[in-house]
Amino acid sequence: MLSEDFVRGMLYLSLTVVGVPGNASVILAFLLLLYQENRLLPVDAIVLHLACVNLLVVGVRCLLETLASFHLASIFGDVGCKAVIFVYRTSRSLSIWLTFILSAYQCLSFAPPGSRWASVRTLVANYLGFVFLFLWFLNTSMSSASILFSFGTKNYTTLTNYSINVQFCYVNFPSKLSKEANGAAQVGRDMVPMALMSLASLIILVLLYKHSRQVKGLRSSSGGGGSGAEQRAAKVVVALVTLYVVLYGVDNGLWVYTLTVRRTMPSSLISDLRIFFSSLYAALSPVVIIASNRKVNGRLRCVVQKKPVQEKDTSLSAL
């Protein structure tokens, strides 16, 4: 086994070991919540959907890359490359858009009753299923190029200068224009929700700060302390969005660099780094969710201890 394959395999194995059980635990917790209460709040449904697509990212890409790097399975033929890259790109972009939906919904939760923004929040909650369907349609259609242009490295030898080396696969674009157009579409698909979620999170933090000062002012006369729920929610929002901006910012920076290279790179190092950083969020986000979400935390403790759990979650949507 080559040392490069071993290092690659260990990196992807670390993501798999953390991401698969982490996201599976979040999914299990919300399924238990659905079984016990026969319904899910909109924010819970968004987080559940986010955990499902993150599980796809880690399970389909990282797990299969681990098996291939350790030569435990031969997966990446032509059909395998098309399927894996398509599912990975679709689930990866869905993860970004769902995090934006989560941030936007949290932001709308501050709207006063009866206002226009409160009506928008109610509308999103009522048609959340259609929002999910639209996001799936948008992202699957924008990932269709991977089905057309992906090939296994062992089965495809006629490469152009517009190919992208992904170690076990090549994405072979027919022309410079098609490569740049596809790359620009992917960057735009990522940057739009990242910018919007950053704006939504900034608004949340400003509103939380103002609310915290109001609560502190009201309680100072009676000797009370500030509210911890708002601070906890703010930290979770900052953690999720910061994690996204940093990891996907690096990913998109490397992707832009790949598009500017005139010849097909003989090494897959840049592509490996891109996949690693974009998959790192899918592996780490369930850790943030489990640590901050009382509903998830309570159900998982219930499973471990085999005791019924009852709690009243009064924190800001609990994320």
C-alpha cells in the first residue's frame, strides 16, 4: 500500500468514524421525538433533514473513499464514479442550503406577532415540504454534469486539458467553456446561501444582543441575572455559521484554483483537500447539534439510560 493512499484513507476514516455515528444519532433522536409526540416542529424537521444529507455526504463519499484507499473494495468504475460524485455534490450543496434555511427560520422567529415577517415564517412552516422538494430539484439538476462527465481512472484514458483529477475518478469536461461554466455555477450555488446565512446570523446576533440588554436592564433592579438561553443560542448560531464559512470558504477557494489550472493536475491533492474540508462540516455539525440541542441530548440520554425523558425546551428553537 502506498503511503499516500494510507494517509488519505486515515483522513477519510476519521471523518467516517465521527460523522456516520454522529449524524445517525441525531436522526435517531428526532425519530424518537416524532414517535413520542407524533409531530416535529419546523426547526426540528430542518435539522433532521440536515442530518440526513450530512450522513449522505460522509457515508457515500468518505466511507467509500476509505474503502478504496485501503484497497478493500473496488467501487470507482465508470458507474461508481458517476453515482458517487453526483450524490456527493447534491448532498453537499443541500447541506449548505438547509443551513441557510435554518438560519433564516431562526431569524424570522424574532418577528413580532402579526408582522409581515411573522407571516413569512408561518408560510415557510406550512410549506416546508415544498421547500425541501424545491431544494432537491435545484441541487440535483445543478449536479447533473457529474453524471455526464465523470469516468473511472482505470477505464478512461483519453483526457483533455479540461479534466479534474479526483484520484479514483476523472471529471472530463469537453471544453474550457463547459468547465468554467460548470465551475461558476457551483461557486454561485454555494456562495449565495453562504452570504444569506451569514446575513441572517448577523441579524440574529444583533437582535439577541438588544434583547439581552433589555432583559438585563429589567432584572438588574431586582438583582436577577441575564438570560442564559439567548447566549446559548447565539453561540450555537455563531459556531455553525463560522464553521460553514471557514470550511466551505477553503473548499471554494481550492475549487476556483482548480478551475484556473490550464492542464489536468497529475496529483489529486487539491481535490482531496476540497473533499476533506467540505466533508469536515458534515462530520462536525452533529457534534454541535448534540451538544446544544436539548431535545436531541435528552432523547440520546434516554436511549443510553433506557429511561423516559420529559423536558420543556424553552431555548430559542434549540437549534
